[in-house]
Amino acid sequence: MKRLVLSAPLLLAACDGPLSTLQPSGSIAGQIAWLWWVMLGGAVVLTVLVLVLLAMAFGRPRDVDGRVWTHRLGLWFSLVILSATLGAGLWVGERILPRDDDAVVVEAHAVQWGWRFTHEDAAGNRVETDDLLHIPAATPVDVLVTSEDVIHSFWVPQLAGKMDAIPGRTNRIRIEADSPGTYAGLCAEFCGSGHARMRFDVQAHADWPPDLSEDSADE
Ligand SMILES: [Cu+2]
């Protein structure tokens, strides 16, 4: 137990970095990170309860009130915790869905093994980029996710959750970056021998659409 406690900082250090869902850079990813902590809190509380019950079961015999430990704690308390985490999941899940509003729409097309992204320039022309998705900062962006061949998955951990790229189907996911910058993305569904190479970047621009003719790294 002592080792586990001492190694906690090391374990938490692994949750750091540009692919961490626990370092959100937008409101959608922020809500997902919040839900992660709520789920962790609920799991810890129930795990502690089970460990206490186990300790009592294997400890020396003693008189216990069955109504308290079985009904109130074992049943009702657990139901309250599970209901709260379920409610939090439904609440967050509903709030991060794409809506019919003025969100910017871009496209992400997956192919073994890379990403082709499309956005519109100021003249309304389609601009295609490989493995680099341009989006506006501080604006909701809906990504239309498609696939050429097998199932892939579009994931930018600091901006949103995952969305599968399925052949013959268009899935929509909303992402948002609070501020200009570059965010790491990857394919989150094993899709063959080149899966590990399916990394990409998302560049969030203060000005939209961006002028890519001079320098795409204008942020
Ligand atoms: Cu993949």
C-alpha cells in the first residue's frame, strides 16, 4: 500500500503531455476531463466501501447492523454514487454534442495511413491539407469524419473526445480550442501496420480563414 501511495506521482506524471485528456485546451475537452475526475471519485468511493466490507468479512467476528451495512451503504449508497456518475455522464454527453448553430465545418478523411483535411478559404474554395487540420480558435468547429478503407478514429485529446471514421458513413464531432496554437491528434483505432504513423496536428488560428499562402505557421 505504501508503495502504491509513493508511486502515485509517477503514475499521474504519465497523464501529462500533448496527448493528455487531463490537460484540456477547450471547453469540450474540459467537460470530458471534469467527467473523468467525477468517474474517478465515484470509483474510489465505491472501492473503499468494498475494501472496508472485505476487511470486516475477513476480520475478527463482531456484531454489525445488517441494515446499515447491507441496505444503506451496500445498496442505497452505492446506487446514489452510480446514479450520480451516470447523471454526470449523460449531462456532459448531451452538452458536447454538435448542434445546428454557426459552427465552422471542416472535413477529416482517413486513409491507410494518414489524414486528409479540408476547410474553406475566404473565397469559399476548398483547401486540402495532409496531416494538418486548420481550425479557428475560440470557435466551435464541427469535423465531418469519413474513411477511405477501414475503420479509423479521429482523436485530439486536448480538444474533444474520439470519433470513429467509418467507410461509407459521415460522422460529426465538435471540437474547440480556447486559444491559438498547435494541438496533437492521432488515430485511436488500430487500422493496420501503419496505425502508429497516423498522427496529425491541429492548428488553431486567431484569424479565420487563415492565409496559408505565406506561412501556415502564423500563430
Ligand atoms: Cu489507426
